[in-house]
Amino acid sequence: MLRILQRRSFASSGLKDIVREKAPAEIARVNNLRKNHGDFKLGDTTVAMAYGGMRGIKGLVTETSLLDADEGIRFRGLTIPECQERLPKAPGGDEPLPEGLFWLLMTGDVPTTKQVEGLTSELHARGALPAHVERLMLSLPPSMHPMTQFVIGINACQTESHFAKAYADGVAKQQYWEFVYEDVMDLVARIPRIGALVYHNTFPHGQPAPKRRTDV
């Protein structure tokens, strides 16, 4: 059964359209790399590496960042000073907005101010927690470790997973990314609220949980 994504009630930032446009070329590049260089050895593995927490073993591919011992980290090829210079900032601010860095990581492109503003609005629109997650978070004891609360809040959002529903319906593998994308965006948008409730639980002041704001 083919599952179609439900129409969302908010305006899209256009980020997903850009990811969709870039996907075919990236898929072709990776397929070509695997076809022509799939047998190339990345290195040797020793017993010491295995016991050392897999330290020094090349086992994964990352497209978003590169950490150099001398130069430091680059995000999609840009150093931190270059990101500070080129990514959009809030009015009157000196540092890049996190939405701009997120756009850069997702696409490899430096976004415009308008694109970042659109992404901020989209995340605000996605950010409300399901009612049962709000109730669950507020029921957790303040003695519970904050990270345990945080993980519980994230896992509880699984009930709204687009990918889980699509996978159960037998969606084609070629469409997996679209549903994963929706889940990622929902999760990124909901993390601030989950974090706020964790803080409220851990440091109670006898006040009700703060209302969610979309103006910050």
C-alpha cells in the first residue's frame, strides 16, 4: 500500500524541496563511488582498537562535518569563523542563527535570511508536543536524571512518527527519506519544549509548567 504524506497545515520553508532536488545527484555519486571503489580498503583493524572503543577505526561516512586535529572542525567545508561570517544572524546579533547552520548541514548551501526566517517559522509550527507527551513529561519525578527524562520525552513522540506508519503500510524504499525527513523536522522542532519541561521538572519552583512560546 502506498502511503502519501498528509498535507501539513503550515507553510513550508522550502528546505525539503531543495533536499529533493539535490538527492538524485547525491544518490548517483554514492552509487558510483560504491561501484568503482567498493573494494578499496580503508585500513587495518587491531585487537587494541576494538578494546579501545573502536578508536581509530574508519567505519562510517559523514557528509556534514570534518574534524581535523590541527585545523579544527569544518561544517560542509566551512570553518567556524567562515560560518560566523557567512550565515544569517538575528537582527542586532553577532552569531549565526542555529537554523542557518541546520540548513547548511542539510543542503551544503549557505541560506539566505529569508530561507532561515522561513525555517524558523516552520519549526515553530511543528513544535507543539502531543498532549500525551506533555502529560507524561509532567508526571516524571524531579529525582529522575534529566537525560533520562529527555530520552523518555523523545521516545514518547514515536506515536506520531510518519516513517513508522509509512513502513507499516509497505512504502517503497525510494520514499523512505521523505517520511524520515518529516520525523527529523518534527523532532528538531519539539526538542526545545521537551528540554523546557525537563528543566521545569528538575528545578521545580512551585509554578505551573510554562506555556510554549513561538516568538523566540
